[in-house]
Amino acid sequence: MHGRIRTWGPGALVLLPTVLLLGYFVYGLIAWSFNTSLTDRHTARKGPANYVGFENYGNLFGEDRFLNSLKNLGVLTVAFIVGTLIFGLLWALLLEKGVPGESIFRSVYLFPMAISMIASGVVWGWLLNPSQGEDARGLNRLFEILHLSFLENPWWTAGSRWTTMASIAMPAVWQLSGYIMALFLAGFRGIPPELREAARVDGASEFKLYRYVLFPQLSPIALSALIILGHMSLKLFDLIYAITGPNQFRTEVPAIYMWNTLLRSDMAKSAAIAIVMLAVVAVLVIPYVAYTVRQESEE
């Protein structure tokens, strides 16, 4: 008994503060939010609250505004993931060839990650200014100077849901493509050179080399990137807030709606929105974690 305590005791003491902090500030607050979402606490007044079960969730999914925010989130997620994966893979392919000054290009591609989302949102809010013609600002002004007026557009202020949310996704794609590039580049560099040489000896063209040899080796990295980007798309609150503000119905996502609801002191409703967002993240992350654990156990 004393031997086990000596073996595990120091490590347990080191981990104990982290476990306690996580237990309170993460899982404890998740439990508190879920409990609040089941009550009728729609004001900031202190006092006993009555439990209403899942009534708040039913009301949420019956609201056009909440359903609109979910649709916006879905379009934003697709545009963000597709754009980031395409540009990240493209840059990784260019650097994988071993271009001169590779370290400089890597730094340039990764630099946007060092900028906070709120700072990036402020800059992109100016770049995506919807003014056109003589009053054009940002990118529209650049198009005007270059005599490319046909490229001017109102960005997120008009058009379909897809064009609106794709405009919002542009800054996020710019900011995180470098991260995906680093993942894919590490994957390319981790492939044994023998595989390339064997494929070339067998007469494989460069296209077939990538299509049938290299890209299949990157499938675990692509899956990881997909999961990471999927859950990050739910956390673009500060970027959207900085670009469009909190009261734009066209670009509202659940996180923005939750913030506006919280400002009205509707504790139960905002907690319900938070739990719905948590459930969406769980749907994305839990299957990936299960897959990873299964792969590691098989190996």
C-alpha cells in the first residue's frame, strides 16, 4: 500500500490542481448551464426557479431566428472548411516541392495565426466595406483603382445566404489556411521516400503518384483537419462580431444569438443555446476521438 502511494502519490498531487480547476470551470459550469436551461429563469433576478424540462429547447427550435442562425452556421462551416482545406493543401503542395526560401514562405503563411480574431475582424471589417463607386473603401476601393469595377460587391450586406456567409468565411480562411498547410506539409514530409521511389520505378506519373500513393497517406491528417476546422467554425464569434456587429440578422450565428439573449438577461434561453452548441461540437469530436482510440489500440 505504501509503495503504491509513493509511486502514484507525487504524480496525483501534481495533477490534482488541474483536475480540480477543470472539474469546476469546465464540467461544473457545463452542468450549471444545462441545469439553468431546464428552468424558467428568463430574468437576472435572484430567487427560486421552476423546472420546465426541455421546454426552452422546444421553443428554440420553433423560432425562425434560431433556425436562421443554424442555417447561417451550416453555410459558414462549409465555406470555411472547404476554403481552408483547399488553400492549405495547395500551399503544402507548393512547399513540398522544396522551393527556394521555403522558411520565408512558411512564416508568411503562418503569420495570420499570430493575429487575434478580434484584430483580424477589425481589419477585415474595413476591407469588406460594402460601399461602392466613388465612396468605395477597402477591397472595393482597390478594385476601383485597378479598373476592375465589375468585382465590386456589397459583400455580406446583400445577396444570398451563401454569398453573405462566404464573405464572412474569407477572413477565417485567410487566418487558418497556414495552420492546415503546416499539418499537410508535416504529413508529406513524414511519408517514407521509398514509397515515392517504388512508385516511380513502377512507371507512375506525378499525378498518379499523388493520387494513389501520397494522398491516401494523408487521410488521417485530413480527418484531423476536418474535425479541428469544424469545431473552430463554431467559435468564430469574435470575428463575426468585429466585422458585422451583434445585430445583423443576415450574419447571425448561434453564438451571436446567445450573446444577444444573454444581454437581455434571459439566462435559461442563452444556456439552452450554449448546450445546443456543445451538442454540435460533441457530434463532431466524439466520433473522431473514438476512431483515434480504436486506431491506436489496433496498432
